[in-house]
Amino acid sequence: MAIKAASIALSFIFMTTDAGPRTNNEVWFDTKPLKLNGTDNKNRLSNTPAPKSDSKMYYSKDETEKGKIFYVTYTKTKINPDGSSTVYSGRTSGLYFGEQPTKEEAERAVALRDKTHQELNSQGYGQANIDVYSKKYGAIRGREQQIIDANGKAKSDNGTSGNKIRGVGKNNPRGKEYHAESNNDFGELYEYTGN
């Protein structure tokens, strides 16, 4: 039970920090290690706020380049026994070091996120593939919901996609805004399905 709780806590950190997991090439603004089985940082999850887009700068290992956060949508596909396919859609974030995020930086962010998809991978889903990437958080939120809807809708909407829940809640007050930002940047993939 403790191992499962630790795994869930780590997944929560990776999804909510917008910086993704630590690597040998990146250093977060807070470099203290998280001790899951000790008491040194027992309140750290509740006391450490998640960084917001463009509010923090992140550095490469040699601290010569400042990185900024960008966002990526991706899909994972599973071929079912009857030959049909089920698509899981998600989003993640990464760091870019130039004027705009590059495809290579997007691939790296998606590859890091894909390593945390043990449950989906064990169900037969393939490697994560990039859909789109952007510096605009709202556009990516809207795009994630549109690709979930385009691939059969979330199970919470009685759908058939690989997603259990929606990317953007039906009653999210910013849902229409996210949808419009996605349409503006990437074109409409699916009509608005929120309330």
C-alpha cells in the first residue's frame, strides 16, 4: 500500500509541477530531494506550490541557458483483439530553450511522460506520439479535450476512448475559452462538448 501511495504521489508531482520529471540535463528551481520514506520532507507536497507558466525559469545543468515551459498533446493507441483500435489522449509539459519549442523538445517531453504510463503500457497501448505543442496552456487544454472527443469521448461521457475522464470538465468555466484557443491555433478537431 505504501509503495502504491508513493507511486501515486510521484505521478501527481509529475503531472502538477508542469516541469515533468527530473533528468540529468535539467535542474528544477527547488533541488532538494523528495524523501518518501523519511520525515524530512513529509509536508512538502502541500507546502510546495506548482510552478505556473512563465512565472519561473528553469536552467540546463550547466546553468548557461534558461528554459521556459511549453505544453504538448499526445496519443497512445492500442489494437484490440477484433482489429479495432482504442486511443488514449493526454497532455504534458516540457522545457524549451530557444524562442519557440522545437519538435525535439516536444519529443523529449512526451517520451518522459510516456515512461510514467505503466498501466496503459501493460494494457497494450503503444508508444506515445506527439499531436501538437505550444507555449499556450489554454490551447493545449482545449486540444486535449478535442482529441479525446474525436477518438470516441471519455468513458465518463459514455465514450469508447482510452480516457477514463475528460481532459476539461464539462462544467469548467474556462472550457469554451480553451476550446476557442485550440480552434484558433490548431483548427477545430471536434465541436465543443462542455456545458
